[in-house]
Amino acid sequence: MPHQFKGERTLMRIFIGESDKYHSKPLYEALLEKFREKGLAGATVLRGVAGFGASSVVHTEKVLRLSLDLPLIIEVVETEEAIQSILPDLDKMIEIKVSYDSDRNRAMEDTKIWASLALPAEAKAGVDDPREMERLARSVEDVAYRRWLVSDDPDEHIEQLRPYVELGLNHLVFHSPGDGQARFLELYGSQILPRIRKEWG
């Protein structure tokens, strides 16, 4: 039966990047599937012309199109109760890409292995040859760090995380880019996690 809107409704807007993924699927597709699964009345995905987010990096169509990730806006109009019921699911779909190391140069360098994340979706569409993908990724290595929260300072990194926590996110998944995962876990566990617990409990 079609949804009939009666009474007040709440507008929820979700801002993501067009290259964001969830379990190897475009995040906007995963979100739409989740909304349908939960029985929400509907959702609309809008593509932004320009914008910037927590990283303060401006994303625009006008220049350097291959190296930037344009914003997508997903809008849902539903009852407040329905919106609140979906929030815990959305919370668990957020992954924060961090490159933290006591050596800032290493933190920056580690992001280059994931340079393909800096390519827009259309640049990767139809590319089946991994060597071609590597070639495309190398062309944007210098801006790969823009897809990560890069830091060598614990206090600076806490401030990088603050916008996400203040949005109400309670299940933060941290993804580090480099091969030295043991080093990352040791540094993050000793320098960052205690500060997160102290700051937000």
C-alpha cells in the first residue's frame, strides 16, 4: 500500500562523498537498500556541484575533476519515530579513514596505497584491468591524503574526530591505510584511545 503522509514529518539529510563505499558497494546504494528494508516511505539522492566537510577540503566540478570526490546528499522525509529508528543502523555504517603515526611523513605516505579512493566514480567505471587502475591511482597520489584524517599529533587528531562524535555517532570504525597495522594499533591504542575515553567516555 502506498505511504500516505499525514501530520508532521521530519527531513533527514545525509551528506556523503560519491566514492564512499560500504562493504564494496557505493554507500548511497547501501543506504537506499537499508531504507527500503526498514520500510521507509522513500529517499532521494542528490549530487552536489560543490561543497566541503569536516576535512575543510573544497570539492568542486570546475577544476581537478579527477582528483576530487563530489558530495552526495540523501534526503528522507518520514515521521520522527521512523527517522529515530533508523539512526542506530546508520551509526554502524560509518567508517572513518585515519592515517595516524608519530612520523607525519609516514602518515602521509601511507595514504598513497589507497590513492584510487581519490578518483571519482566515473573515472573508475568500466576499468577492469588492475594495471590501468594502478596507473589512474598514481595520477592522484599527491591528493590521496584528502580522503583520510592525517595526523602525527594526538590532540590534533582528537579535534579531527570531534565533528563525528558531535554528530551523535556512537560506533566509530577506524581504518588505517598502511601495511604496519601492528604499529598503528600500538600507537592508536596508547595515544588516541585513552584520549577518546577521557574526552567522551
